[in-house]
Amino acid sequence: MRFLRLLPLLLLLPAGSVPPGSLTASGQEVAPAPPIAYDPPPDQKLNQFYAALARSASPEEAARYEGEIYLILTRHASPTINLLMQSASTALEADDKETARTALTSVVTLDPDFAEGLTRLATIAYDDGDYAQAESLLKRALRQEPRHFAAWAGLGLVREDMGNFAGAAAAYREALYYHPYLDAAKRGLLRMQTRLEGLSL
């Protein structure tokens, strides 16, 4: 099956209520309370991980942030959608495209703005040879999450197969802007540059 290869800072609050150097009634100094650690909200985490990914100094470092980004992108507030996404992933691993299609279609019906659901449904459309539908789904996903590097890489592949080499190159460049070590985008951009140079001769 020719599915797209779409992949899948701890903040410190001020110290506690007793300020450093405070004294007890007996005159003994009280040690400052340890800082309170908390998890930033998902959107804030996502911003941090995308920024770190763009600054990554090696493929290994990039892979770590890529994994963190996927954990957030694939998580939904709805348990039903999470269950459907898991069902789709299991079906794809078993090469059961119809079950995956049914699950992902339900996901997109329940939440038409869920970028990861749209991106994964695009893989089904692409595998069906319905490039126009795949392109439409990926564009919808990117309107919701413009930094979704896998969706950009997928859009590049769809446009490449449609013969839109300039558009494919642009999509691959966008993918690399957000993920400078994404192999699929690097290889795709190289193919498109070769194609475009050949057409210009």
C-alpha cells in the first residue's frame, strides 16, 4: 500500500509563600520553598517544541522534538475521537484500509478542524489515487496547523504525482522550514529541483 510517510520546557513558578531570608519567631532563617513545577498547556508546549525543532542541531535532537509534537497533535479532547484514531492506526498497521477509512471519516465528521485526522484521511485518498481529495484534505489540515511538517511533505508528494513540480517544491520547502531534518522532504525537494532544472533546459 502506498500510504504517505506522514510522521507520526518545564516552566517554573515563583518560589512558595515564604520569601528567601524570612525568619521564624525564634529568629531562625527559613529555607526558601522549592519552585512549583507545572505542565504548560498543550498549545504552549507545541509552540516550544516547534521552536526547538527548527533550531535542532542534529537529526537525533530533531527526532526527539518531532516525537513530542506528534504526541500533542494526535491527542484530542474527545475520548471518542482518540479511540477512533487508535482504531485507524491499528487498521493501517494490519493493511485494513477500509476500517481505517471508516474510522478516519468518522473523526473528520466529528471534528472537521482536527488537523491530524484530516492529514491521515488524506493518506487514504492518496492511496486510492484521488489526488484532488488528498490535496484538499491536506490544505484543510494546514489551515488548522500551518506548521504540520508531515502535512506539508504529504502535500509535496501529492503535487509531485499530479505533475505540479513547482508546487511540490514549495510544499517540501515549507516542510523543511519547520523540520530541517525531514528526510522525505529533503529527498522530495532534491527530486523537484532536478525536474525543474531539466524542464528549464
